[in-house]
Amino acid sequence: MKKSKGPLILHTIFWFLVLLIIGMVVFFDAEPHSLKDYFLSFGVIGVINVSIFYINYIILIPEFIKKNKKYWLFLMSFILLIAAATLIKTVIAVLNPEELLKYKMDGKVGEFSVNRYAINTVFSNGFFLVSSSIISFVIDWFATERIQRNLESERREMELQFLKSQLNPHFLFNSLNNIYSLAYQKSDKTADAIMKLSEIMRYMIYESNTPTVSLSKEVDYLKSYIELQKIRFKDGAYVEMTLSGEIDDQKIVPLMLISFVENAFKHGVVTDPAEPVKIDIIANQKILHFSVINKKNTQNKDAQGGVGLPNVERRLQLVYPDRYKLNVVNSATHYTCELMIDI
């Protein structure tokens, strides 16, 4: 797994800001500094600051908080580390008072008392330890968020694949039933039905494995499905499909519309020329409007209901969250499905 550059960037920014502040203090300080002064102030003391920062970051937080959840031990270690660093810095200052205890302000020379220097050192040590803790927690928070996003993305992808695996056998099962009926009747249309089914399966196998497909291809798939269904009706099936807008230029998640059309053939009346199944598809740069209206077959008592419509609604929730509107009207005589997608 590729490591994130976030922690390195965050550490770099922190130390850059620390050095920038120190550099500004030195630049605006009119008092010249000796090499020993620089060595003690920015070398030795700087090493101690970096050390306590990373002792807390690398050892204390991982060992006492992340691993063992021993917060009291962490707090005690935190305080002891501040005390130890303060003691070391104070001893160095006592041994080098000219470089560390004396200061110049407004042209006057002053000198910190040992106690005052020690108190200032406590706050500076606390600053580096608190900063390391904050950076550690911020990095962990972003890492956790990234992991959660990845897990959620993987979960959504697995669920989508599962829903697609439901949809394809569902469609195939219904189509094979239709072809079986034609074969049983020794219909001349059996060969044409098999050919149409092979074209449809080719689309389902090769085209639908991509995240999106051209809307025009999805429409061609619907047309093939309709032609396949028409073959099995001796008295003819009546379907009016109206296309308008920018069909060729838009993309859609594959196999999203088929369940609505399939539902019309399965549960509706398609042999009445006065009440054809009406399919309208309107697309522009932003919105896809899709609707299917069919007369209800009151003699159809299919209790199973299939997985088509619940499946497609769940897929809509996953791939178009807050970007779709599905309206289903189940009246006494007609069944209407109207779908709008922000594409």
C-alpha cells in the first residue's frame, strides 16, 4: 500500500514555522551573537526540543495511548519528560549564563533568574510536547478517515457487484423462460429470440462492466430487449419509445433502466394497441428523465415480484446519492415509473 505523504508534509510545515519564528527573533535582535551562543541556543537546546518532540510522538503516544490505552501512565511520562528536559536545559543555562541567561532589550542588558528561566523552559517544553501530540492525533484522524473512505468505497463496490450479479441472472432467467415457451410451441421465432438474447448478453457481459456507458448504448440495449420480448407475443406487443435531447452525448450507469421496462412486460398489458407501453427518454447536459407507463394486467398475480425494481432502487441510492428522484404510481388501471437523474 502506498504510504501517504501527509505526515511528512505536516512535520515539515511545523519545523519550518518553528525555524521561521526563531529566525525572525534573531534577525530583529540587534545584539550580536557569538558562535557559542548559536551553538547552545539553536544546537544543544534545539536538539533537546526535537528529542522530546519525537520521544513523545514515537514512544509515549504509541505505547501508552494507541496501544495500551494507559492514559495515566502517558500523563505521568508526559510530565516527567517536561521535568527532565527542563532540568537539563536549566543546568546548561547555569553553566553558560552569558549565552543563555542574559538578554538585551531596548538597549538594556538584563539577566533571567534561574527560576524564571526554568519556568520559561517548562512552557517551551510543553509547547513541543503538546504540538507533537496534536500532530500525532491529527495524522491519525486523517488516516482513520482515509481508511473509512476506502472501506466504504470497497463496500459500495462489492454491493454494486452483488446487485449486478442479482440482476443479470434475473434477466437471463426470464428470457430463457420466454425462449423455452417459444421452443415448446415450435415457433419459427425461436432462432431470432436466441440471436437477440446473445446480443443482449454480449452487452451485459462486455459493456456493463465499466462504471458508466454511453446512454445511446443503454438505449440500444433496451431496444434489443423490447424486440426480444415482442418475438414471444403471437398477437404482437405494442411499445412506443420516444427519445429526445442529447442521447448520444451522455453517460449512465449500465443496466439502470432495464428493470423498469422488464417490469412493464412482466406485469403489464402489452398486447393492447390502444394502450401501448410508453417509454420516454429525455436527456440534456444535466438531467436524464426516464418514464415508463403501462396498463396493468389485473390477472397477473405474480406474488414473487422479482428483484428488479428493489435492486435498481438500491443501486440508485449507491451510485446517485441525493442525485435522483424516483416516483412510482400504482393506480387501479396503470403503473407509472418516473425517474430523474442528475447526470
